[in-house]
Amino acid sequence: MQDRSINNALLALRKQIIRGNGPGLAHVEALLQMRGVGLPRVIVRKAPPAKRGAMRLLIQDALRDGPKTLGQIGAHVVMHRPELGLRAARKRASQVLAKMKAAGMVVCEGTKWTITASF
């Protein structure tokens, strides 16, 4: 086995231990240091990513009651996805609304968004 393969396997194991809060991190890091490998930063996701199309469904759900502003839609998203902040929810809702508008699913009248009659 090549040194690079061993190093990559140890780095992958370290990442798995950090993300899963498992035991043995000190041992793996000691092995990496003995081999002269630097310890890169590991990004730990706070919440699982949303499933494809989930945000579109949340927005459609918010608009079923009638026209809403981007702020109201963002608040609806935060109610169902509390791990998102209001600012992030509004930004993501804005991106999805733009895609839905291009597909002809929603229209914007002034500051209010509504579902089109065909959807």
C-alpha cells in the first residue's frame, strides 16, 4: 500500500470520527503527526441538507393561503426549518421564487407573490 493511500485513509477516518463524535480521535491524529501529515480543518454540518424540492414545496405551502411578501414566506420557512435563520430563509426563498417565476409557477405583483392559476 502506498504512503498516500494510508494517509488518505487516516484522514478519512479522522473526518468520520470528528463528524460522528466517535472515539479514537487522539490516536488517529497521533498517527497522522507521526507520518508528517498536517491536520486539515474538518467542516461539520449542523443540520442535514434539505431534500431536493423541499424548499419549493414549503413555498407552495406558504402561498396556498393567498399572496405573501418575501418576509412572510421567509417566516413560514423558518417555522418549518428552524435551523435556518430568517435572513438565510429569505435569501433561499428568493432564489427559489426566481426559479419558480421563470417556470411560470408564481407571479410577483408589487411585493406580493402568488401561485399562478395553472399550478
